[in-house]
Amino acid sequence: MLHDDIQKLLGISFPTGVDGLTWKLLKSNNSDFNMHDALRADTHAKLSQALDLLRACFKPIMIERGKRNIIIDIINSSTSKYKRLDFHGFFVMVLQKDDEFTYVATVRIHGQKLAEMPLVATIFKYRGQGMCRVLLHELTKMLSKLQVQRLVLPSVSDQLEFWQCVFGFSKMSTVEKLEILGFPLLVFRGTTICQKILSNTMFGMEIEEVSQEPSRFNPKDYLKDRLGPGTKRNFRNLNHKLRSEVEVIRKEKKIMLEDREKI
């Protein structure tokens, strides 16, 4: 159902609240043999334009001893038998003024649980003109209609305050990271995983009116209300369990980093 809803959006120009700006969702169609040749060529041309913009803003992110560039793999939605190298399912969302792209974002939707947005780029002459705000507004609106619960992204340290203060993202807690551990998210070394809550659910439970702003939601206070009598004892057990799970995560990450260095 979700897949079908997304497919209906591909290649269509949608208006934004800003005159002259439209947004479009693109996806590599190399494996779609039912697509008309003209549409395939048009999609390929637009993805090439998006790739040029990302290349202008990012240094090549090389893997497999410099044989592959992650940015190209994301644009092409490339597949792999290795989870960390599998970029299948990535879409490219573009903001467009006339025939020119002003902003590009790479997006992958992992069911209704979450979506990720690892790379974004603005063309130089449009920087500081609110392009990120326009695209992010349209993206979160689209994800909310698809009933996706949260949007996550990796942020470098000097952009962390920007994502938090301007767009309402928040750093993910240990509990929240454990919730998404099974998803093959694209995360870069030295970045902080941030999230923006898009629906009224968290941890599989409805959020009662604890706060109107998800960034102020305190999981410990919420759990205290749920645990009832013996809260202190229950929290000691919970904290011990979380510490054990975090240690496992650290060991897994260490192994993954060692594997990556061998590639």
C-alpha cells in the first residue's frame, strides 16, 4: 500500500507555497522495463542534474578501496548483498525553479516507522533564500500523509544547532536509537543522528499530552507514569538492561567500522 502510494507521486511536479517553485520525487528506473523510453530518458536526465548538484557540494564518499562513490549509488538506488552497501529504495526529492534545480535531498522510506534523509544540497546562488525550509516543509507534509512516524538524518556538529533550532529536530536518545537498530540507515562517522517526529506515536505507544513539542518529550518521565509502584526498582532494571544493550551496539559498530576499513 505504502509502495503504491509512493509510486503514484514519482515524476509529477507539485506546487509549493512559493510562487515559481515546484517539487518532484524521482527514482532511478533502470530496472523498470515497463516504463516508456521518453519517461525513462527524462528521469535519467533529471537524476544526472541532481547528481551534479550533490557532487558540487560534497567530496566523493568512496568505498571498496575507492572503486565506488556512495553518492552515485544513492542516486542510482544501487543494490548489494551487503546491508551497509545496499542503497536500494532511495528517492531523490528536488525543488525546482523553471528548469533549474535549487535544492536536492536524498530520501529513503523504511515503511511507516521512519524515513531517512542523509544528503541535502542547495545550488550556490540560491543559498540563504529558504530553499531548505520549503523542501523540508513539502517532504514532512508528504511523509505525514503517508503516515510515516519520523524523519531522521545524520548531522555534522557545526550544523546540529541549525537542524534543532530552525527545523525542530532533536538528538536521538539511547532508547530511540535502540528502536531503529534494525533499519539499514546511512550514517557517516562523526555525525549525530537527529530526528523529527511526524506523528503522535513514539515507541509504539500514544503520547499523551506531555508536551506539544516532541523535542521536549522526556522518555523517563513518560515511563515513570507507566511503571507505577516500584518505579525506582523498575528503573534500575531498565537502566541495567539498556547499558547492556548499548554495550552490544558499541561492539557491533566497532566490528562494522573495522569491516569498512578492510573494504
